[in-house]
Amino acid sequence: MVESVTSAVIEKALDTVLRKVSEGRKLSTEDLVVLMLGLFREIRNDIANTNKRIDNLYDLLGKIYEALIKQATTQRQKAGKSQT
């Protein structure tokens, strides 16, 4: 809840600062802080997305590993039966 309110406030402030930039107006120290907050938010989102992709790859590798183990076990069992 608090994060969504904070995000909305930062978004509105960021829109205001970007409007100032597009109009060629000088930015105050507060405006620069808002730009930094917006940048940090984007970096955090990028990191979260990267983490999700890494988690998905890790899950996929786990499934591949399990499939390979199952396949190797099946082949060993077949080889053991054919020798008897």
C-alpha cells in the first residue's frame, strides 16, 4: 500500500520534472533528487526483472537435470535387464 502511494507520488513528481526539462527550465536540487529517485526505481525494476529471468533459468536447468537423471537411470535399468 505504502509502496504504491510512494510510487504514484514519485511518478507525478517525475512527470513534473521531465516537463521542466522539455521546456528548458532550470532544475532545482529537489528536481534532481526526483530524477535520481526515478532512476533508482527503474534500476530496481530492472534488477527485479533480471532476478526473475535468473530464477526461470534456474528452474529450467533443474528440470533438464531431472530429465537427464531420469533418462540415465532408465538406460541403466534397460542395460541391466538386457545382461540377464
